[in-house]
Amino acid sequence: MSSTQQPIVPGEKITTGTTLLETTTAAIQGFGPTNKIHQHLCAFHFYSDDMTRQVEAHHFCGHQNEEMRQCLIYNSPEADAKLIGIEYIISEKLFLTLPDSEKPLWHTHEYEVKSGMLFMPGVPGPIQRQDLDKVCKTYGKTIHFWQVDRGDNLPLGIPQIMMSLTRDGQLYQKLATDVEKRYGVSFAKESENRAHMTGPEHGIHPLANAAGKGLKTTLRETDCKTA
């Protein structure tokens, strides 16, 4: 499945009654958490245990504070996009407080940012670079629930840990070219404009990025604790 195709979800089409009900509730209720979303980031993820499975990921993010933001991840920015996962982004300071057993679940953003492959669609370069200079120093924890890359029309299976690209030659050229064409960007040109940016102050932690190994979540049966 290409990055622009959408899996067809089984079920009847939305009725006029449902649409009217949604319009009514939208006028009455508040949507505080989603109203805090203030930016759209486009990047690429791969399954931690399989780099051949690369996914275009559109992040819609809001800050909790200056050291943490949280993002809803969709497979496209279109109205029919599928909510495929979430990402938490934290500062190096917060990352260093995590126990060592937790650190491998988090990935770095330095290469993503400096390569130009992480960008804000539609936002002028000078403006987005102000924020991406901060993102370059952060760590992210990403979990995908919906494996749209294999054509699943429902979120099947268990959540999977995702990782980010860390060096040249990892991203499929076809995927890169497709995104550059659709959004009118040049990763190479933007990389030149970000050459001055720096990553984490203490360097990339050796336990980050799955400590250089593959991670896969698995389901294990166990006894259920009673109240």
C-alpha cells in the first residue's frame, strides 16, 4: 500500500442522523485536549524489529510544558486519515531521569531533523526551524496501533514500538521522493539550512534507539489479579 492510499474500513456509511448529532454535540461540548494541538509534523517511522516496514507519519502535537509534548499520529493529514499511533516527545533532561530499562523504548530526533526528513508541511522554513532546533535535542517514544502499511482495514494485533531513522541510506528513496513531491520540499536543501543545529547536549545516549537492537512487543497469557 502506498503512503497516500487509505485502507477501507468495513461498515455502513455515516448517516445524516449521525452527522446532525455530531454537529449538535460539537456545539455543546468542549474539546480541551485536542484544542491544544498547535502543530503538524511529518516524519517517518519504522517498526523496531523490522526496518523494511517504513511508515509516513503525520504528528499533530500539543505541549504539556516546555519539556514535553504529546502527539496524535495519523497516516495522512486528510479528513479520512486513520489514527495509527501516538508519540511522546521529551527533553534530554527528562530522558536522563528515566530508568535504564525504559530508555531503549525511546528514539532520538537529531538525524530526522538535521536530514530535513522531519518537517512542518506548509510552514515557511525559517519559522519551522525555530522549533525544530529544539526538537533536534529531544527523545521520542512512539507506539503504533494500526498497521496500515500491510493493508489492515482495522487496527489489528497488539501495539508495536516504532523507531526513527538515524543515518543516511535507511529511508527508501521511493518513499522520500513521494513525500518531497507531494509537499514541495527538498530534504537535501533543508538539511543544508539546518547544518548549524545540534543534538542532545550530552550526545546520543547509548541505550536510546533500542540500544541498536530490535524490539518487538508480544502478547503473553497470565493470571488475572482479582480485587
